[in-house]
Amino acid sequence: MKKLLIGLSFMIPSVGFCCPSLEGTWSSSLEKFESFNKKWAKIDKNAWSFMSQTQGFETIIFKSNKEMLISTPVIELKMGEKVMKLPSKEEQISFNVLGCTDKSIVLQYDRYGKTHISQLQFENDNTYWEYMGTAGSDGNSHIREYYTKTK
């Protein structure tokens, strides 16, 4: 019987593991962003100033396994003596789940006219992170963006 169950777990992936659940509302976490990135990321002073002012605002609502709504409010950004406002944004984005394990999900979606692939790494049912930026670029220096489930 034990061999049968083990064999079935390889034939039917959902028996062997389950994908983490995305459904719900997830908010960018400035606290988790700063905690990890201050310790591990290689970020110059100007980039850190910009990022620390723009993190913690974005909300993502995963409505299903095919659609997400990304919302960002107006953000006031201080650069030296200058103060500017980044406008609010709301984007409806379709995505495909390319694969998953019990601790990660890989998504493919189109945003800003380009196809993106993101791997979401789950620390638990209520927290995930992803690397910021794109592969092959001149560096994000190990920067993670964190999201926590709010609903």
C-alpha cells in the first residue's frame, strides 16, 4: 500500500505537494524590505534613498490563478531639496502559472510592453518575496521585495 501511495504521488503532482495559495490581497512590506536588504543587498546611497521611499505602498490582489490587480497610491518622493509626486497606478494583469513547489510559484505575465517571469518564494502562508529586477541586467545586488497577506 505504501508503494502505491508513493507511486501515485509522482503520477499526480497535487498528491505529492500543493502550490502555495496566491488568492487574496498582498501588500508590499517596507519593514521586511529594509530588514533583509540592509543586511544582505549591495545598494548605493542614492538607490537606497529612492527604494526606501517607494517600498511598502504597492498592493496586489490575486483574483484567481489567472488575474491580478496591482495598485499603487500617489507617492511623495524627496530627492535632495526637490519633492516630487509619483502618480497613482492601477494595473489589471493576466498571468500564467508556469510551475510551482510547496514553497514557490513561477508566474509569466506581460507588463510595460515586455514579458516577465517572476518566481515568488514563500516563507510561510502569509509572506512571499521575489528578487527585484531582471536577469542579465547590471545588477539588483541581491535585492528582495517582500509582500505580506492582508486579506
